[in-house]
Amino acid sequence: MKRIGILYHPKIERARELAYRLKEFLTMEGISSWQCSAWEEDEATPQVTGSELIFSIGGDGTVLHTAHVAAPFEVPILGVNFGKLGFITELGGGELLSRLPEILEGEGWIEERAMLQSQIEDRKFHALNDVVLRTTNVRLISIEIQIDAGVLTTYRADGIIIATATGSTAYSLAAGGPVLHPECGDIVLQPICCHLGLNYTLVLPSQSVITAKVISRDGAILSLDGQLNLPLSCEQSIQIKLSPYIARFLRIRNPDYFYSSLWQKLQGKVA
């Protein structure tokens, strides 16, 4: 490898320290590198070109920021966990430096994960976990859902979650949704505390196009990966479908890692 990026969680001191130690190590190995806070996506994006790998040091939230930066350039991500669950990360913070030689020698395999694209008028946004439409008040909102050419239902609920397989182990799971294999391309449509409407989770095929319209006068918000929040007005429509971008992850564990990891983390036994 000739060029590597390092994105880190700016508020985790150990993540910042490891980022600087990693940069020093790469310099000694003659490898060009760049680094910045994962929260500074505008600063990171111009530096991605020519990178062969990006280390994401922090936790799952840091990986989500990193995916927004890396996916358009098809650059693989290796997540290093200093957070809690670490569903998307690959290594613990104390493992990285000892595993670096094999990583730099090209060990491992690439896992590809689908992302979502949301479009509001002429603006497009991309998310790895989920797109959430939710109320901003302590009351229900009405959301009309159309799938492809047909109207499905109008939910009267706290909101709806539209999730990828990656997001199926996040907010969607907490709301009662199913767990999908991480490389599955299907889309989860999960209502949140539904009072009226279709109170069941739907798993939609990858080619589905979902149009959501807020038809309530109460306040609503569109949240992308829980990191970007956009206010929505009454009668405003959002189109959601699979993104043309794919998040690519470098894995050095066995390809069947997901099942043992899922069992461990859902029992609350955080590594």
C-alpha cells in the first residue's frame, strides 16, 4: 500500500492517540498517510483520492462518518473499536498495531454493504445504516408510504425507519425489526410505535423505490444515520432507494464472523 487515510473520533482521547501512533508507524514504513477527525467530512473527502485503505478509529458512529467519505471512491474501511457495541468495526483498539503487518501485506477479504439514497427535490443524501422519518413533538405524525407505483398505507406513528442490512442491527432492531445478513441488499421498512396503519415490518427487494410523504401538520424530521437531521414540512415527499454507492470493509476475521459476533453482542457481552 502506498497511501492510507486515518479518520478518528475527535472526542475519544485513546482514538486520537492511536491515530497519531498509526501515522508514525506508516511513515516509518514509507507509506504516505493523511488523517483528520471523522466528523470533518468536508475536510476528509478531498484527501481520499488515491487512498487504498482508510482506518476508522472510534466506534460504529465513526465508521458511519467514514463510509460517507469513502464509499463514493470505493475505498475499503477497517474499523477500530473504542466504542461500545462495535457491530461494524473489525478490531479492538488494542489489536491494531499488532495486526498491522498482515494488513499491510494484503491479508483479509472485502465485505460489501448496501447503502441508501434519499432524495428531497434535487438534493441527494446517502446513509449506511438508516433513513428515519420521525416526529419532533410528543405526538404521532401521519406518513403516507408508496412503494414503486402503488400506495402501501398511511402510518399514524412516531415515525418510520427505512434500513439497510447494516442498519438492521441498529435502531430498526430496537424497534422490533429483523436482522439481515450484512451483505444482503434488501431494505427494511419498520414503523415506530404505530397506532394506525400496517403495524408490521416489511422486507423489500433491493430494486424497491419508497416514496414517503409527511401529511401531518405536526413537526417532522428526516434523520440520516442519526447524524444529519433535516426538517420536513407538511406534504413534503422523500424518495428512498438503494444508493449507487457501496460501503466496502476490509475484514481479517473469518467470513462467518457475523453470526458469532451477533450472538455475543446481542447478549450484551461487549468485547
